[in-house]
Amino acid sequence: MLPSIAQRLASELNVREAQVAATVALLDEGASVPFISRYRKEATGALDDTQLRNLDERLRYLRELEERRTAIVASVEEQGKLTDELKEQLLLADTKQRLEDLYLPYKPKRRTKAQIAREAGIEPLADALLENPKLTPETQATAYINTEAGFADEKAVLDGAKQILMERFSEEPELSGRLRDAFWQDGLLSSRVIKGQEDAGAKFRDYFEQDEKLAKTPSHRALAMFRGRNEGFLSLSIKLAGEEALLSHPYESVIAERFGVKDTGRAADKWLNEVVRWTWKVKLYTRLETELLTRLRELAEEAAIQVFADNLKDVLLAAPAGPKTTLALDPGIRTGCKVAVVDATGKLLDHATIYPHQPKNQWRESLAVLAALCQKHQVELIAIGNGTASRETDKLVGELLASGAKASKVMVNEAGASIYSASEFAAREFPDLDVTIRGAVSIGRRLQDPLAELVKIEPKSIGVGQYQHDVSQVQLARSLDAVVEDCVNGVGVDLNMASAPLLARTSGLSTGLAENIVALRDEQGAFTSRRQLLDVKRLGPKAYEQCAGFLRIRDAKNPLDASAVHPEAYPLVEKIAKANQRDVASLIGDTSFLKSLNAADYTDERFGLPTVTDILKELDKPGRDPRPEFKAAEFLEGVEDIKDLKPGMVLEGVVTNVANFGAFVDIGVHQDGLVHISALADTFIKDPRDVVKAGDIIKVKVMEIDVERRRIALSCRMSDQPGENNSTAGASNARGTRQAATHNKQAAKQQQAVTGNTLGDLLLAAQKKKQGK
């Protein structure tokens, strides 16, 4: 028998079965991954959130597998064809593909040529020729002529027998699996331009004639080719080395060997070998090509979704500038720069529109407006959106600061701000405010706390993905929602400050419950105790259990309400305090005393060592924010447009996006540059995220500028010189110039190959937006 789901998960994740069983039970009860990870360590054996996410995803797959298995067994049994041997094989199938291979011969299908031949009574002829190749096919076929059924002569009869054997051969499960695995490893993904589409599909020209190993095709190139096919410019196929391989290649010998077909000069040998050739060419090759292209796409989608999830996590956990009064500018040219001032809590205090740039050129008047706002509201931070005219506006702010304004200026990535400003939530929050001013508000709040602001935007709109519109939207949404949930709960949520969208991402809370919390807060004032959450409409004990530990209340009556200690563990903290003749408040922050305690001394039947250890750490630094210290990039003065760049320049920039092939960096010229993976480090790296992540501030050297196509090639290796072949991964990379050429070609493809929803296109779209604003 196949091991149980719990046993399989335990084996795959290399954990104990008891850990899996406890986790599955908690998930089935509705517990969130963050809650299980933090507050149920005794039950799960301290599985972390990554392990829990993997378990949850794999659990979903295995349960779908069991549902499909049950349906298939019932279908075959209903047909009266479920033998003990077949049932055992179905029950032991450990993947969906294996299950479908076994089911294929019994799967209801449209009436095939083989079925028509069987109905005409030709199957005994097929069996006889396969069993005894000494028989003469034409002679034996005479006895099976059936004019009424459409088999009027020996040729038609033999064709019917061939169809029967072809279907039988191609549906043999073990053979299909063996050939599928071999074809995956040996096959070449072949991309060709569709005749007549050369001009219309010029953006895909790098794939007009390309062959590469199927199993090693990078996800971004695979998705680019699939997009080209979907848009009608490319055709994709899988082949072996040389087109002639499809007509006669070693896979046919595998089929022949499996069914005992040989060519020793016997009467039926030639006919049987023809059956084998057509089985491969017409049946197996066609089906396996479709299956493997599907597999390639699924793997590419998984990789793209993972890239998006990783980048999203980095962006959400970017360092907050903190609760400071902020003046935010959403730069523009013709329509002016929108200005909003928000207080330390993100509340809108004031707003205006200034026109420092063409065509009005009200530079001095704009400075006066900004100076007055800074003085009136004691502004500490100035946030400048990185859209249209951002560097020109940055120069304006620089002059403002030089004149005596006491604030710090920071360039802020405004991706998604326009999505928020036009959202239903923004309309409810600022019903009488112009959409463009709402965008400025969002930019200011994003500087104060990126996580709190970005949760108001659909994750897909944040702009850190790779081919996000080409992948499964259900799987993408599930993955990104999991990232947001983990980030929000990992940081914790201020109960009295959080917006409804932020609260809705808290463990155990829905959108409705979040809105009810805000409504009660607006009606009764700030929460002073976590227990007051039970007064919220429709928030019952289960939701309270799930959310309470992640919600923080500053200056609460109980100091533990400001920490990550769960209310269920308050008696334990009180026990620790009492045992040491202290009060709870005095424990908080007393590092030396807390480190002197032995966690094992306070364990009991309910709270084990992992929980007690966590509690002592939390008491030391309650509500500690896991995000890094805030830093801002300094863009080089005078370098404000791509035309200002010169090869060899060394600049500071912010990593805006990380893809499988490299990293995009904002260097302050309205067009992100690309650091190819081969130029990210002096040693060979397999994954760009091993050295950089979204939000990192890094130094780069300008290697090449293409003003016309707005492409910038950058390098993180200061020893690289423009004009040289710098695409090897450092001196220690011994792959030499051949790899350099490959990297150059790939880097070029990533910046020019595909438009639409690729990373490059997001940048291009942003640039167009800037130019048209």
C-alpha cells in the first residue's frame, strides 16, 4: 500500500509523522501558518513558516491526488475492467502523471479508429500478427474483410489492425513514463517564427530560430517563447538533434523491445516495424510533446511566481523611515507636482499643487509653497516619487533644503500608488480628494511604513514580478497572499493605527472583521486592551485566538499587550514574575535578568521549552520590528536623464527588481539599468538573490548605454571596463569566453526580447507614463 499522506509528507519534508499530523489538524481547524509557526511550536516540533508553507502546498497536491485516484478507480470499476492488478497499480500511483498514464487506456474518449476496428472484429488479427510474426499479414487479413463496417479489402483491414496496436502500444503506462523522462532530458525546445509574421513579431526576433535543451530552458526564456506562441508569432515544438531524428530515432527501438518486435525477415516483421514507427511518430511523440510543453510551462510559471514572491517579500519588509511628519511629492510636468503633508500617523494634514517645471516654470513660487508647508507642519521627511520629472523635482527639493528647511529628502518608488489612489478604499478614505493627491499621500505613507501602505494594493500591481500575467493567476494569488500574510504577521500590527486592509491581512481576520474593528475604534476610541477585541462584532474566540498575538497596543493597561506574547501565555509570564518576586512590567527590557533565567524551569504541560524560550526573548525586546534600519540612496547630482550617463560612471542605485537573469537598478535617470547575473559578483553565482534583493542600495558601473532603445547595461564589478567582454562571472569563473558570449546574448535578450508584462515592459510602461504625464 502507498504510505498515508502524513507519512509521505513526513518523508518528503524530513520531519516526524507526528509533526505532520499535528500541523494538518491545525490547518484543517482553520489556523493560519503564522499562528501555527509562532504559537504552536510544541505541537509541530517547531516547524518554521517556510516548512509550513511547503507542507500546506504539498498537502493540497496530495489531497487532489487522492480525490483523482478515487474518481479513476470508480470510473474503471464502473466499466467492469478493474482487475486486482490494475487496482493495486492505481492505489500505488504516487504522482498525478502516473495515475493518468494508468488510466489512459480506460479513459472515456471519442470513438477512435482503433475502436472502430475492434467493433469490426479485427483485434484477433492484430493479436495474431504480434504473437506470431511468421504469419503473412495480407493472407491473414482476407478473413477479416467487412465491407459493411468499412473494411472492404486487405489494406483497410491491416490499417485497422495497425490502429489497434498503435493505441495499445502508446497507452502502455511503463513505456509512456520511460519515454517521457528520456524525451525531457534529450529533447530540444525549438522555436520558429511563423511565416509572414517576421515584422509584426519583431519583438520576439531572438526566438525566430532557436533550439535549446528542453530540461535546461530558463523560466524567463520559456515564458517569453510561450507568449510569442500565444500571440501568434512563434511556433514551438520539441525535437531531438536533427529533424530526421523524428523519422527514425532510438526511441522506436525502445517501443519495439517492449513489445518484442524484431526484424529477422519474417513475413510480418516489416508490417510490425511500421506499426512501431507510426506509434512513435503519430501517437507517442505528439502526446509527449504536448505533455512536456505543459510541464515546461508549469515549471517556468512556478519559477516566475517564486521570483515574484521573493521580490514582494523584500519590498514589503523594506526599512520604514518611521512615524515622522512627511511632505510627499508626486512629480509631474504639464499637470504639475502634487503635494501632500501627512503626520506621523499617516493622517493627511495639508495638500497643494505646484508647477515648477514646463510649461509654467513657477520655480520660485513652488519653493515658497514648499517652504511654507514645511514650516507650518514641522516637516521631517520629504518623499519624492520616482516617476515623471522626479530628478527635476529632486533638484527643487535640494534647493529648498539648501535655503534652510530642516528635513531629509528620499526618492520613493511610486509603483502602485496610482492603483491605490483609484481604489475603492482610497475613495472611502478621501472621498473629496483628487485622485492625484491621493497618490501623493500614498507616496508619503510608503516612506513612513512600506508594509502598511503596500498592503492596500493588490500584490500583482506592486510591479516586482516576472511575467506575472502569463502564469496561473490562482496560483500566483495564493503565493503572493501567503507572502503578505507572513510579512504582516512577522512584523506585527498596531491595533490603534492600522488601516482595515492591514488588519485584514492579520492572522484570523477577514475583511469584514477588519472593518468591524475600525468601526468600533472610531466609535469608542483607541483600544486599551486586547480583550476588547472580543467586543468587536462577529469576532469570536477562534478569531481572537488567531489574531491577538499579532496585534499590538502601545501604552496598554497590560504591558504584554504591546508585545508578541500571546494572551493565552499571560499566566505563564505572571508565574515567572511571581517566582522571582517581580511584577510583569519590571521584567520587560531587563536583559541581564531575563538571560539569567533557565527556560526549562518554567515549562509545564501546556507550555514547552520552545514557547518559554520565545517568551523570554520577547520580554527582552517586546514588539521588536524585524525590518532593517532605514537608509536612502544618494543619486549623483547632474545625472538626471539617460543622456547624462557616460560609460565608466560609478553610481549609487536602488535594486528595484530581481529576475532569474539579473537585477534592475534605479540610478535616477527614469530608466532602470540591468546588471546581468554574470556581472553581479566577482565569483560565479547561480541565483541573483544570493547577492542582491529588491530594495538594496548598491554601487554600479555604467558599461553601455543605448539612448535610442533606452537600455542601460550596468556592472557591480568595479574592475570591469566598458567595451571589454565583461560577461564572465569573474576571474575565478573558468568557463571562458564561450560562457561570456552566451551571457552577452542572454543579457541582450532580456532587455529587448519581449514586451507586454515582462520586467522590461514594466520599466518601459513606467517610462512611457513619465513621458506622457
